[in-house]
Amino acid sequence: MAYRDEKLHEEKVFKDPVHRYIHVRDRVIWDLIGTPEFQRLRRIKQLGTTYLTFHGAEHSRFNHSLGVYEIVRRIIENFRDQPFWDDDERILCLCAALLHDLGHGPFSHSFEKVFDLDHEDFTRAIILGDTKVNEILRRVDENFPQDVADVIHKTYSNKLVVSLISSQIDADRMDYLQRDAYFTGVSYGHFDMERILRVMRPMEDQMVIKESGMHAVEDYIMSRYQMYWQVYFHPVTRSAEVILSKILHRAKELYMANEYEFKLKPTHFESFFLKEVSLEDYLKLDENVVFYYFHIWKEEEDAILSDLCRRFVDRDLFKYIEFDPGNQYRELMDLKECFNEAGVDPIYYLEVDSSSDLPYDFYRPGEEEERLPIHLQLPTGELKELSRQSDIVESISGKKRTDHKLYFAKDLIEQLPEESDIKKRIYEILKG
Amino acid sequence: MLEDHARLMAFFEQAQEVVGRKRLQKMVYILKKCGFDFSERYSFHFYGPYSEELSTRIEELCNLGFLDEAKEKEKGYYQYRYHLTDRGAGFLSESGVTTPNMDAVIQKMDEQSSKFLELVSTMLYFDNFSKEEIEDKVRTVKSQQNYTEADFEEAWRFINDMKH
């Protein structure tokens, strides 16, 4: 039997708190799960620094990847024998679902911003490079790794296949919303996925939803909206992200200046600082390694690096206030000067954080063909964009709420002499 | 702080006016590919390279009153027209962000249709492939657009002009 079609002697199951069971019968899926590159995802948290706000949010990209695989497996079960669905694409869909986040690094968001990296490039590199994952995929077919990479990269010829893993209602989003809600313990983020799976229909270029399933999809869109504001963009989590970015900047600055002697040299970070990150270097750096450095760097001679690491490890985060750059940008300039005058470096202890700094996609109805929207299939067969049928979705697809906060090390300001003019001035500006 | 916002505002200042969200997405992508420093990350979507970060940042600039967005009805669909406001220009001049002159590339893009910019940006998305592979890839991912040999030739000329 060809490796592509090979089945395990008996089905393997993973217990899962969101989907109850994750079922694996295909040999190739089982082998991929066992690779070091996939096991590495156990050491990358799904929500980065969110665990500092919601203590339950310790789940990993490993959990999520299995979850996405399971949802795609169930969708394909439902699609069997339906028009437009080609069951020869089944194993490709399952592999792409399982591997879609393979290139995520530790605290992806901050790392990618600071070091100008893109996890999608590393997903591709792992799938196509000299790795165990590639070795297994090539056993299916020499071109199979490229096909899997193309599906994940959204450039595969069959757009229906792409839409299962990446569209505005896909397995990726359906898993992370439910999983993140479960592990953070919040009550929003839940929706009736079973119902959505039952009303999904394959079409030539995309999945569509039977009109009767509109309310289940409304719930899903509302979940996305609420999870964004209540969990993903939580101001305390953002504070931890700000400090994390500052640590990486400071370590890089010290390293590049070549004048500072680290007690613990940033060996695992060197290629990141020098913008020469090889796949081997990338795979070596997981969150356990990053934490080890941060722990040790608490004892560094450099006061800023040690202070920032202490803040991150001990959860002594920056405070924040609401900030309106439209009306307050002059105050921000003043504040920077005051921080400088007070001997508190504003580069490391003052930051404006905006909602656009966080990668998250609101539902977009696809005006001007920016993104493919969710389509409802009416009983006549006609397709209608979701927000044109649903008042609820229309109401949150219009003018978007955006948000800016000013983060700062309040404790350092409090330590300034009580009667100092600069302290008073800083408080005046902060209090508006 | 807010440097990414300021860089976008500098683009709007130099472009004076941008009509269409799709066009805006493709213009910033092409500028990025020409080496101009925009931080917004792009990935491939149904209609070519698209940045959710850019969409959100544009919404922020509008909400802050730095950018004006006018919604207009055009042949059965809506399109959006953007220009920098006085408040935005004020912020930009005080931000201290220095931006290179993008005028020449912006002017070249202004002379082209959105559909053409979509083709160019999609070709640039695959620029790590050979010329033949890029054309194959574009034909695969945008099969419904039915691009002709002449379209590709014109797009290649445009890309070469821009990069030199």
C-alpha cells in the first residue's frame, strides 16, 4: 500500500479538552506528530504572554495544531461525496492543517517585530528544508512538501482546500477561539461549531454556509470580536509584551555595541541580532530557552536589562493610561523629555501601544475585494455576503473601535524625590 | 513611538490622495518591495498580497482624525477615498520621523489601474522564483483574471522601471 494511504493498525486518540477526542488513523499524520519539529510546538505557548493575565492560558501551539487537524478531519468527513470536493486532496488538507503553525517561534509576536521575521517563512523552511517533517512528507510524494507549503502559504491551486485552513471562517480560527476561551476561563468565545460544520458546503473556490446556519456564524463572529477585546488585547498582556520587546531590544543593543560583557552571553540570540538566522538556530530557540536567559539576565550588570528581565519574570509590569495620540501627541513629546531629564530612559520605560500592533483580523465583508468574505448560500443557490443578511454582523463590520495606551514604569517615577519639579510635571502630564 | 503610523502618513502626504482600499493595499506593498520602510506585514489572500495590519492602522489613523476617509458609491459598489488631514500633517511634522522621497514610484503607480497593480504586487510576492515560475504561479493563483502575455510584459517593464 502506498504510504499516502497507509493506515495505523488501530486508531490512535488524543484526549482533548475542547474536541474531547482527536482521532488519528493515517500513518503519515502519526509520523508527523512524532517529529522533533512538531514536538517543539509543545514548548511554544499559543497565547504568548497572556498567561500573565489569565493564569490558565498555558496551552501550547501543539494543542492547537492537533485541534485544527481534528476540525479539518471532521469537515472532510462531511464533505465526502459532495459536489466540488475531491477526496484525493484529503491527506494534503490534513497535513497542512496539522503543520500550519510549525514555524512559530517563542513569543512569536514580539520576536517577529523586533527581529523582523515572519513565522510563515519558517513554516515553509521547515516543510521544504532538511528536516524530519520534510523526510516524512517526501515519502508521500516528491512534490508533496511543496503542495503542503503552498496550501499553508495560501497559493495552492485549489482554493477550496486553502479555505479550510485559511479563510474568514476556517478550522484555525474555530479551534483557537474555543481553545483560548477554555484555557483562559472566560465565558465568551464559545459558539456552536458542530452546527457550523453541519451547514458548511464546498463550492468551487471556497466553503460557503447554508443560510439556515447564519445564526451559528453570527455567534462565531461575535466570539471573535469579544475575544479580541477581552483576551487578546488585554492591557495587562500588552504590558508584558511591551516589556518583552524592550528586553530583546536592550539585549540586542548591548550585544551590537560590542562594549558590554554579558555574564551569560546571548549565544542563542546572536544570529537573531545579526539578522543571519538559520533554520537550525531558529529551531533551537524555544520558550524554555528564552526563559532561562531572562532568569539569568536578572543578575546582569546592565541595570536596564536586569530590571526589565526581573519585571518580566516576576510579573512586575508597566502601568498604563488611556492615550489619544490625536489630541495628546505634544504631551507625549514633553513626557519623553521629562523622562530623559529624570534619568529614566524613555526608550525602555515609556511606550505607546496601539491596537494595530497586534495581528488580529476582524470580520471584513470584502468591500473592494480586500479579502474573501463569508458567503451564505440561499435556498435558490444564490450566494450573499454575510453582513448583507445579518444585522448583527453588519453592526460590527462598520466603523472599527481602535485603542491606544501609554505604558510606563510608574514605580521609577514614584521613586523620584517628592518635591522635584520634574516628578510633578510628569504627574501633571500623565493625569492630563 | 507611533513611527509606523507616521511612515504611513508620509505616504499619504506624498500621494496626496488614494482612491480604493485594494489600491492602497497594493501601493504600500509595492513600495515595501521597492525597499521603502513600512512595517506592515503582508500575506497572500484570495486577491493577492494583503495586510491586515495595514487595514487596522488605516482605521486607527481615521479614528484619530489624521486621515480622512470618504465612502463613495461607484457603479453598484462602494469605494473609499483617503487623504491626510491638517491634524495628520501637524502630527507628521512633529513626529521627527524622516521619510525618503517616494514620489517617483507613487507617480508611476498613479498612472496604472488597480487591476494592473494587483498583477504587479502578486508577481512581486513570488519574486524568489524564476521569471517563468512567477508567471506560472500567478496564472495558478489568479486563474480567473485571465492575464495575457501582453499584461505580463507590461508588468515586467513596470517592475524593472521601478527598481531602477
